[in-house]
Amino acid sequence: MLLRQQGRPLEAVELPDPVPGPGEVLVRVAACGVCRTDLHVVDGDLHEPRLPLVPGHEIVGDVVALGLGADALHVGQRVGVGWLGHACGHCEYCAESRENLCDAPGFTGYTRNGGFAELAVADARYTYPLPDGFAAEALAPWLCAGLIGWRSLVMAGEGRRLGIYGFGAAGHLILQVARWQGREVHVFTRPGDSAAQDFARALGAASAGDSDAPPPLPLDAAIVYAPVGSLVPAALRAVRKGGRVVCAGIHMSDIPAFPYRWLWEERQILSVANLTRRDALDFLTLAPRVGLQAQTTPYPLARANQALSDLRDGRLLGAAVLVP
């Protein structure tokens, strides 16, 4: 599925089979999750993608060919590919093991062709072996909703009482991880979204309510997954003194002005940018221990535009996944 112009639907086209270059692998796509970042790319909220572009950065598949030097993986191996598709390896951030902030990065489904296709080429260094025992469709949301969600959870600190604002693909996965860690989780959804609130309670949330309502007790930390800037002041008001608010999306609407007293008493606002290979390895080791279960809605690859529309309009519980 090809994006020729932002703000326009994807087009079903036949492209030549891609060929892996040095250090790359060719992956036959078994499933690719549909992330809100894909929606931001297609709708034009994220500027300057490489067009024409194959979107998609939650790729699960099998290695079918190796480029020169990509010998850490093998043909037939089940792998995953996420949003950070390349880092330069020599800027000051890469040298500090902060490749998520690389000065010359490549992003799957944004500056590199992604997984809304039957075949995808990926940098072998950013291609991860995946655990057995999970269907490809169930694994796909792990590759961004899970990985970025995990990084945001780590950045939130070790506080016992956690708030999650926005309960989509990332929220429903990280609720499971946080509950496995023994935390008390409170979920906040768009007002009146009773289906999402019931879903959150079924997964073990201590409470689930509208995002404009306060939590039952002050939170130690809150993670904002919804791309809605007005939720940041709301989350600040919900956290206790010294609490943190983590903004987990790559795109968010503007944060409105708010009184300084809501930030005072050493509250913090942090943002998550991309992820590192260490995040991926840590999460992909942890998730099977948690028994992480993704709620997914499968779509044939040809219905990618419908999946994006359903995500845009809030008609999904959990994550959409394209299956070639």
C-alpha cells in the first residue's frame, strides 16, 4: 500500500521486490500493526516523509534473504521491525547509547519503506528476534505500542499508583505490564467511552473513567498516550507532589497554558522520543513472562485505508493489524 500524497488514501500498487543492501535483511511480512503514528504520517501531522512511501512500522515476519554482513540473523528466522529503523552510530547521542536521539536517524514507514506490504527491507541491527508461542497478529502491536509504551513506563518511574490517559494499543498493553509489576493503574478515556472503560477494568484497572475527571487518589505518575495536549495539564493536576507526567506520543496537539502552581512542588513533564535497541531487547524478553495479550482487529492488507479510518474515528478496542 503506497502513500503518494499526505492527506490522500493509500493506493494498492505492485512494486518490484525490494533487495536487501549491505547490513540489511529482506522480511516476508506476516502481519503489520496500524499505529497512530501511521495515521499522523498519512494525515500530514508529521511533515516531510519520504514520498512515495510504504507506511507501517510494527512488522512481524520471516527473514527470506540476507544482505552482505547481515550474519547475526538467518533465513527463516521470525523477526520484528519497529519505528527506529536506523541510527548513524557515530553522533554524540549514539556514542552515549542514546540512539533514540540520533542526529541522522531513519524511521520505518516514514523515511524508509515499511510493512504495509508483502515484503520489507530492514536494517539488520534494528531487526529483533521474536519469541515463539505467539501468533504474528498478536505480536505486531508489541513492535511500537509495546516498545514505546515500555519506554514510557520506565520513564514514569517506580511509583505504585499509575495513571494512563488514552486507552488504545499502547495503553492496553502497558496496563498489563504495570499490573504484572504490582502497580495500581487508573485509566482515563475520552468522555463517555464506556466500551474502553469496561475493557480497562476487565484487564485489571483499579478504576476507569473520563479524562476530565480526577482520579480517586493522587497518582505517583501518569502517561499520556492520547495525542491531546489538553490532557497534559489534566494529568499534572492528577499527580502528587514530585509526580511525573510522561508524554508518550510522537505527535500531540498544542498544550494549553496552565497555572504554574499545577507544575510547582517538583512535578515533572517528560517526553518520550523513539526507542533504543536496549528498550526492544528488554521488552521482548519481559513480555512473554508477563503473558502479554494484545487485543487485535485484523484487516486484509487491501483494507488498510479502512483500518486507518477506524483508528481515526475511535472505533477500535486495542490495535488494528494488517495481514497480507
